[in-house]
Amino acid sequence: MREYFDDMVKNISQIIRFNSAEAPAKEGMPFGEGAARCLEFYLSLAEFLGFKTVNYDNYVGEVTFGSGKDFAVLAHLDVVPEGSGWTHEPFGGQIDVENKRIWGRGAMDDKGPAIIALYALKALKDEGFRPSRKIKLILGCNEESGWKCIDHYNEVATMPEEGISPDADFPVIYAEKGILHIRSFFPATGNFSGLKGGDRVNMVCDYCEVVAPYDEQRAKKYGVKAQDGKIVARGRSAHGSTPDKGVNAIRPVLEYLGLTDIAKTLFDDKFGLAHLEDETGRLILSPDVIEQGEDGIFVTSDIRYPATMKQSDITDILDETGVKYEIVHAQQPLFNDKDSKLITTLLGVYNEVCGTHAEPLAIGGGTYARALKYGAAFGPEEDGEESTIHQANEYITFEKIEKCFKIYKLALERLTK
């Protein structure tokens, strides 16, 4: 372990320095220069470590080890935008020896785990392990905003049927809720303009602004401030699947403007969806992006619905509300048998390494695992620890790097021996 640790820390730090959030496309760079350079760095590192690699047109990369029936490790190198509120450089990759962690966007989601998975393969190879399956470490560059990387991979290569994605929680994820992003229209008029807020639909809006007359009493009541000729609200970002961990900046601006009906529809379940629930949890709706058009207001919301339900169960209810909306993105749920070999093996590895008796989990997040016929998300977060994914000051600890390395190495050995 120690022989790989320093290199993992160094390379996690370096790969964080690429701002790989989706940017305008350039020639040969479908998701912008940052994502392409980040993929180039990763594949060059893999080649240096002795693996064969393929770059599929800067959409997605592949590192292979072994031969036989394919087994996938699906990770992503793109990140969400940095957002606001950082006290560390978001793309600095600061190695904090005193606090034993690395700071930066992507440290946990998903650059850190992607580097750790690569070194787990390196350790197995150095030990002389010969997998009975071809392990394909697949690196996407558009996971956070559309999955065009996966679409492209399916066009130019063959996706394995089974695998893991190191992009969620331990001990193992057996189910992922369905994802539905809707863009709703609300007619609204008033003495305001330029209403906008939010960076991505899967990030809780942490900043919202509007040009409107300033009323000190209302500003105090709703927690907004005047700044540079605008009314602004600041919140705290979080993953769109866990909006309770953040503070949404859209609602106070809507209420300041007197648009309480819109605020209640979005935040007080006027859609009538909150009662939907199964063993994988209840439906979650997070209004994360708002913009003002010529005729009214458009709000894009992130809906995570129970994994045993269908998309039509949600849209049938939305259709009855009378609110105009369009679907801008959808992913079907993932649901695995808890007693399947994949789930029981991964669970056993985690409990063995950590000395626990944990049980499989269901989550609202959506991972590459659902791109596979038999897929499961596997780490890196754990219950009870602070999550900074999609938030300011994202970090990965040295302890987490060491633990994930042990877990991923053993899991890959057990699943491909």
C-alpha cells in the first residue's frame, strides 16, 4: 500500500487542477478543452503504469487489464462547476499535510476514486495477478451533464454487461432512483428583470439574483440583500439528490418578488409528488436552475423517484397540475437483487476490510452503474461522514484514499479471479 500511496496523492492533486466541467466544444474536444486535457492526463498516466489505453474521440477513455469476458469499472473525469463559497482554490489540488486531505473539485466526485481504481489495478498487476476477465476501466467526460460520453462509447465500442462504478456510497448500492429533469414554465409579470440562478440541474442553487426595487423590510424578512444594483440571495450547494444538505437560494428571491404561488409549487409540493415512496425512499424534487424569459419564468427541477416506479407514474401526476413543463433529461431506475453475486461479493469485501456488518443501500444519485446490465455503485462515501460532493471545499482524506485502495483492489480480485 505505502509504495502506491504517495503517487496516488500526487496524481489526485494533479488531475484536480484540470477544470473539466463541461465547456463549449472545440475541434476534437466535444466537452471543452479542460475535459480533453484531463482525459489525456489520465490515459498518459495509465500508459506509464503499463496498461493499454484507448481514447474514443475525447468523449471517453478506456484502460484495459487482462483477458476474457469483460468487466467494467466506470468512473468519470468531468466535474460540476465550482460554484461559490470556496476557501480553497477549487482547481488547485492543494495537498493539506496537516489535515491529511486533498482539496478541490472532483476530489471525491469522481477523480479521486478514478485514480485509486487505476492504482488498484497497478497493484494487482505488480503482484502477478492474472484476471480471468478483461477489466475495462472506462473514463467518461460527460457524466454530470448528459451522458453523451456513454452514448458515444456504445456507438464505437462494446459496453461490458457487468461492473461497478466508484461514484456513490459504501457498502454497496443495490438500487438507484429514477431521474427526471423537467423544465417548468410559470407566467409571471412584475417590476423586475434578469431573474436567474443556479449552475446545473443536479446542484442545489447557491446563488440567485434579480433586478428589482429594494425594500429593506422585505429584504430582511426573506433574507436577501442589495448588491451591485441587484437583489441577491446566497445559499449552500449540495447534490440535487440530497437537497436537504444544501440551502436553495431560489425561494427567498421568489418570495421577495411576491411570487409565493410559484415558490409553494416548487418547494411545498404543490405538484403532489412527495407521497410517492417505496423501499428505496421517497421522491425528491429540487428546483435548481431558474431563468426569466420574455413571457415568464422557467425553472428546471431535478426529480429523483422511487426505483420500483415508472416515469409515467410521475408524469401522470405532473400532467394533472396544469403547469406547463417539458422533460429535458431522463434515466430509468436501477434495481438489483440484494442476493445477487455482484452485490453479495461487494458487500462481503467492504465488511471484511472495514470489520462491519453493513447492509446494501439504495440512493437517489444516478451513476454509470445503470449503463450496465448488471451494475452497482461502490463507494467512496460512507454513512456518518461529512459529504462535500457538489459543494464548496470538496476534499478527499488520506484515510479515504488508503481505505478505497484496499477495498477496490480486493473487490476487483474477487470478481475477476
